[in-house]
Amino acid sequence: MDTADRAHAPVVVAIDGPSGSGKSTVSRAVAARLGLSFLDTGAMYRAMTWWMLSNDIDVDDAEAVAIACGKPVIVSGTDAAGPTITVDGQDVSGPIRGPEVTAKVSAVSAVPAVRARLVELQRGCAEVAPRGIVAEGRDMGTVVFPGATAKVFLTASGAARAARRAAELRAKGVDEATIAAMAADLDRRDAADSSRETAPLAQAPDAVLVDTSELTLDQVIDTVAALVEERAQQPSAV
């Protein structure tokens, strides 16, 4: 895939999967390798949840969330080398990863009005990406970018996902009690995201399934990057 190809047909890579499957790490690495922008859509839902909690909105009241969701200004920086997320101009990349947001993000992301607003922002990010974008989340291939150049559904065993999540949190200095609680929350979040009525977590029919349980990170990155290279040479619906 050369620069001329990208200039004429911007690449959109949709990477979906459950928590702990490696979506963020793999997506950033693939974007960096191929010179594409990177979009962490999960961070956008976390940012919305953080704003709701910070403004005393009852996140279990879908109507209240729907009414308020148009208020925060959420901006995602899409540089794969250093992605950012701000709310009303404030850097929230740290606060949105806390246990309070993690516990409530599924409830907020299930509200149709929230998804409608953030899907619009996500598509906007892709439209201005100079060479194309790698977008990761839970409905990229099924809802946000149904005509993506390449679609990947990353998965892994429950044990592998829990271990990865714990290692990630430990590296950030999170205490062991919080790590245990957040790791145990993976199954609940997956169940909530898979069963919600609006844009549930699901593998798109034309997505390539990649089970990362027994693969090294480099192997997963190589697999996804090769798929993108191959699909980028074919006619795209994007």
C-alpha cells in the first residue's frame, strides 16, 4: 500500500472485540506501522461517562443521559504515537480509566442518543484523517463503518483477557484490590455490551476473526497489518 493508493482511497480499518482482547494495543501499532490515524472509540464513551458522573447526572436514568449527552465537547486526538481525549478542553485520559467510569460506561453507552452523537463524531474523525484510520471499539464494523476497507474481530479466552487487563492496570500503578475488582468486571461488561438493544457487541459477517489467546503481540500485529495491506489493494466500499 503506497502513499498514492492511500491518497486516492483512504483506508478505514474497523477493529472490534471484547475488553482485554488487545484492541487498543494492536490498533495503535497497526496504525503506526501503516501511517494511519488511530481512534479509540471506547475512550469517547468513557469520556462521556466521566462527564455525566462529574456533573451529577444519574447514569442509570437513560432519559437524563439522553437529554444531557449533547452538552460536553469531546475531542479525540488521532495521532497513533500519542492519542488524546479531552472533554470541554480538559485532558481526561487518566480519569476515564478509573473504576467509577469503568463500572458505569456500559450503562451510558447503551443509550441510543449517546451512540448517535458519538458515532457522528467517530465518522467525522475518519473523514479528516489524511491517509485513513484504524478505529477500535465494539461496533466499528457493524454500525460505524459498515463499508470499512478491512474488518477484524479480536477475541481471546477469558483467562487471557483477565490476565492482560490485570497486567495493564498493574503497570499503571493501580492497587491490587482495584485490579481484582476490575478484572472480575470483564464478564459483566461483555454481557451488558453484547445484549444491549442498540449496537450490541457482535462480529460483522465479513470481519476476520483473530483469536489472540495463544499469539504474541507481534504476531497479532503482523496478521492484522497484512490483512489491511491485502484489502487495501482491492476495491473498497468506503
